[in-house]
Amino acid sequence: MNTPADLKNQIKSFLIEDLMLQITPQEIGDDQPLFGPGSLGLDSVDALQLVVALDKRYGLKIADAAVARKTMQTVTSIAAAIEAHQAGRK
């Protein structure tokens, strides 16, 4: 079973890998915004790739824009959504 820290590190790694970011996982803060001012600088294309990656890697389906905005704010919010999804499957 992954610890919350392991899950956050996995998320950071796949963000960098899937979105081809030119940074290291250590440069991404757990609570750093992913989109908008003061953020990692992701855009709408990145958001679509992220939705696909979350579904492919974790089976987490994000059905609408409101849920996506809430879920994909930070690494912490993505981890919480994955943990809730996995808990619901057990």
C-alpha cells in the first residue's frame, strides 16, 4: 500500500513525464497551484492530458469541468481524489 507521500511523488513524476515539464519532482510543491497565477503554469491542453493520465493510471474518471477544477488544483488535491476513489473500490 502506498503512503500519501509515495502517492504524491508518483503524481509529481507522472506530471513531469506526461506533460514533458522541464523541472524535477522536488521543484513541485504539494500545495502549489497547477493552473493560474503563481502556479506551475499548466494550460487547458495539460488539463486534458492530466485527466487521461489519471484515468489510465488510477481508473479515476473526471466527468465534468467543475469536478476537474476542484480535483486538479494541486498535487495534494489530486492525491486526495485518488485515495477517495481507491477507498470506494474496496
